[in-house]
Amino acid sequence: MFMYPLFITDDDDAHVPLATMPGQCRWGVNKLEAFLAPLVQKGLSSVILFGVPLKTPKDDRGTLADDPNGPVIQAIKVLRKAFPSLYIATDVCLCEYTSHGHCGILHADGTINNEPSVERLAEVAVNYAKAGAHCVAPSDMMDGRIRAIKRGLVDAGFGNKVTLMAYSAKFASSLYGPFRDAVDSAPSFGDRRCYQLPPSARGLARRAIVRDASEGADVLMVKPTLPYLDIVSEARDLAPDHPLACYQVSGEFAMIHAGAKAGVYELRRMAEESVQSMVRAGANVILTYFTPEFLDWLDDPVLV
């Protein structure tokens, strides 16, 4: 299954192209139906929403994340009404909504305060479920957040109604740059290496995958994908009964476009090769910005 990432801003009529991500835009809720209708007609079955609040001041708790009038909750309602069969996932994180750009709540010294961060993330996830999301996907990498979110969903009556997709092995990668520009979420100080996984951390990735499965995740994810296909394969072995997602991140998408533009390879062939490698490694769900193209390509096969 392909899942298409969408950037939703708090300007209701926005349609803003992203310079570092060819063909991708920030969308206002008033533009979503017209944009997605032809894609749904072609077979688009799933999207994941990322909020981009640009007009309203942010605070240190990420209050805007689950604002009933904020971009994500408004988009959920619009999409549920316009496309009843569309599967709607929501990213759950605080970095887009905090004044400091980190993924959780901070101590006075600027370090992550894990317990209130986890509580806040669970609150956001439950509110997305209440708004109509089919899936909540925490990407923050706080310790224990899967258990807390699962408990929150169960207590709110969504335990068997809303999927919990965990960003289980999320690495501190250089490949997130275009995404951070898109959602205006770069940290105002420091970086996220204290809670995302080091690129060389195979053992930590394995432990995180097992932990999230044991804490109640319904789907596991590896992000980014191409530099970490060994982890994708290991995740399939560690949790063989869990669906496994791969996120082809903004930098991977931009690199494929850049190589094609430079004449290194043909765009379609490289995009298809990259996704085929994810499926070969064990992925069931592919999050990619190439989703609209694949809706056309799958109906127009070519020999590779």
C-alpha cells in the first residue's frame, strides 16, 4: 500500500510549492478536495497528514497540535466527508508546533522532559482519533510513548478502532532537510540526536522495534529507508506478524529527482527501483512523495 504524505497549513486557501521537493506543496484545507479528487479516482487509498502552522504563535507545549481549529483536525474532517473510503493517518509529534522546534516538552536546561512529553503526545493522538483519524503515527521517538498512546486510545474507546503506527527505528539522518523546510520545524537550538537513533545504531534499532511491538504498536516503521534496508529486513524478522512501513523521506525523494535532472538515470526507473528494494526487504506500506506518479505508473508498466 502506498501512503501519500501531505503538508497542511493554517492558511485555508494555500497552495505553496516547495522548492526543495519537486511537485510537492503546502495545502490549505479549502484546496484539499480539488487536489485529491483525481488521485482518489486513480486509486489513492491512504494519506498521512503533517500540520504546518505558520500564522499562529507557537508555545513550549505544542498546543496548536490538537487545536480543534488547527490544520490537521480541520483536514481530517474535510477528508472524511469528501472521501469516505480514504484511509487517513496523522503524524503525531510536537516539533511543528513548539516554539523551540523539538519533539517534546523541555526541562529548563533545554533537555527533553520525557514524562510530560509522552503524556502530551498521547493527548494529541487521542484527539486526532476523536476527530476521525483512522491511524495515529507518533514520530517523536520519546521513550514509552507507544504504551502511553495505546493506553489513551483504549481508555477513549478507540483501542480496536484506530491503528497505532510507530516510527520505531527513526534515525537522526541528514535526509530530513527538505521536510524540515516544508513544515518549518528545524530546532531553534541543538539537534535531535539525543532522542533519534544514531545512523550506526543497529542494536538500538532492534531494541526499539521489539519495544514498540511489545508496547502495543499495530504497525512498525523504519525511517529513512534506503540507507537502512538492513534494518527493514531485521524488523521483518523481529516482528513477522506486524505490518511494516518504510518512509522514503524528503531527502531520498529530492536525491532521486536531482540525479534524474543531472542525467544520471531516468526518474521513473530509479523511483521504481527504490520502492522495489523496500518491498524486497519486507515492507508492506510505503510512505512516498512519489505516490501520485505511482498511481499512473502502475497502470502503465514498462520493462526495467
